[in-house]
Amino acid sequence: MNWDAIGALGEIISAAAVLATLVYLSAQIRSARNDQKTNMRNEAFRQMQEFSYYVMSDQSLAWAFHQGSEDPDVLTPQQQA
């Protein structure tokens, strides 16, 4: 084996290593993006739960929210605020 053949073999191995690295990084980016979507969805759900708990824990607030959802004009200015 001469030095040209060894150099060519080295280039082939380095090209394969670069390709493997790119495949690995794309998999990691995809995984991170999916994790981020899941975390955002969970946070939005948690905030909706907190809002629902806050509204439903007070009977007058729950009534005002229900009435305002159907027809906001029936609420007093204080209830609208």
C-alpha cells in the first residue's frame, strides 16, 4: 500500500465519520424539538388547570364566567372587569 492509497482510505473514513455525526446531530435536534413541544403543551395545560381552579373555587366568579361566556352584555361592569 502506498501513501496515496492510505490518504484516500483516510478521506473515506473521515467522510463516513462526518456523515455519521450529521445523522446523530439531526436525531438529537429532532428529539430536542419534540421534548420542547411536549414541555410547552404541558405548561399550557397546567396554566389552563390553574385558571380553571381559580375560577371554579369562587362560586360568584364561576357564575360570572359562565354567564359572560354565553352573553357578556348581561354582566355588570364590575363583573366584566
